[in-house]
Amino acid sequence: MMNVLRRLLPSGRTWVISVPYLWLLVFFLLPFVFVLKISFAEPDIAQPPYTPLVTKEESKVTINLNLAKYETIFGEAETFATKGLATGMAESQYLVSYWNSLKLALLTTLFCLLIGYPIAYNIARADETTRNTLLMLVMLPFWTSFLLRVYAWIGILKDNGIINNLLMSLGMIKEPIPMLYTQFSVMLGMVYSYLPFMILPLYSHLVKLDTRLFEASADLGATPWRTFFSITLPLSKAGMIAGSMMVFIPAVGEFVIPELLGGGEVLMIGKKLMDDFGVSIDWPQAAAVTVLMMILLIAPIIWFHRFETKQREAEQ
């Protein structure tokens, strides 16, 4: 009897494996299904502020699929294509917010990679005592409130801030350089905030590299740069992609940094979502924007998963 029960009940290994899948089901798939459902509804002055997807009258069940919110977004794409760049940018708020979000997220990812790779490489090559100290310095900003760190950049970048006052006192400029409430300030704040998310995955891959490969390369007469481009860079590709995903995905939907350092002048998708969910109370439109943004982000995630799978197969 006990043997039969053991066969029927899931094993310990199955329970352990099921935990991440259960987590994804509860905190990703179900919320996404709810948002998808809302995107096909219509705004309503009620609680909740949207019409039900399924209505029942006597013995008749009706499914109401409203595509108007998706048509709004794709209509902007058509306007952008027919009326040209200037007019399209002026009349296509959602497309502009998508473009700004993707552009700033890509630039943030690129600069984080360019800055974070040398830092991660030097930490990985340092001795163990120094390595722990350097890692602590990388993680030190997390000990301070995220809002305080972003607010600090306002005091640095504003017209009478630290940078402009220093440059004017040195006689390098006569008038303050407008840095705050620009795309530059938003990107700077995002690079500063997300840099540790690039450094840590890179470090975890670089520290595992077999140093004998570098010794063999030097014995064969390769220069340090040749060794870097032939051995270090290709072997750390997985870390570069993992760090890029960890920076790019949250950066696309960033709201706090554009709001504080952009001052509402830099339109990103997070701002549009906040306006639709809050000020406009147009939950179906915000849900449609969210669904399309999720579709845009799922593509690089699938590509990264396939790349990791190929890497594991190559190692085996």
C-alpha cells in the first residue's frame, strides 16, 4: 500500500522543480491573462472601470471582444507611415513613447555594457580579498533608497547644481548647461541605476574562466588584446547577454527615473501607462499597451533562452 502511495504522490524532485513553475503561473501568467482580458474591454464609469468580457442574459452567454484599443495604437502606426516623420511624431503619442522607451533602454544597455565589462573583468581578475571589497562597493548603492539616489542627480544636474556651478567657477562656461529634464539626464540616471545589474552577471561568468587558457595563449605568442578578443570575449558572451537582458527589460518600462529626471518632458511607455491607469482611467487602453509591450519583450527573452540552450549543448 505504501509503495502504491509513493508512486502516486509526486517525488521530492518534482516538488522542487514545480516551485519556479508555480511562481511563474501565479505571478506572471495569471496577471498577464487578467491584463489581456481587460485590453478587450471598454472603459466604464464603474468599479472596476471597464466592461465585463463575458455577459449572461437568461440562457445566452455573450463574449464581448473590443479591438478599439489595439486599433488606436495600430492607427497611430498608419498615421506615422502616411503623414511622415514630423506629423506622425506629433500625433502618435503611443508610438513615440514606445520609440523613446526602446531607444533609451538600448542606449542604457549599451553604456552599461561598455562601462560594466571593464569593471567586472578587473573584479574577476583581482585577488580574493580585494574582489570581495570591490563587489561590496558595486552593491553598496542598493543599501540606499532608490528614490534618494535618483533625487541626488537632480541636485547634480540642475542649472545651479554641482556640475554647472563647478564649470562656471572654473570659467569654462558663462551660462548653465541645461542638463536636467532632458533625454541625457534620463539616460544618465538609468545607466547609474542599472549598472550593477550588468556588472554582477558579467562577473559571475568572467570569474569562472579557466586561467590556463590565458597562459596557453601567452605561451603561443598572443598579445593581451588578441587573447581578450579570441578567448575572454567569446567565453563571456553568455554573461553579456544575461546582463543586457537584466538591464534592457526593466529599463523599457521605467517610470520613476523619466518622471523625476525627465520632468514629464521625456515621454516613455511607463508614463503613458500611469496616465491611462490613473488620470484618464482608461484601463483597457493601458492594458492593450501593456500586452503589446510584453510581446516586444518576449522575443529577446526567447532568443536568450535558445542561446543558453545551445551554449549548454556545446559545453556537453
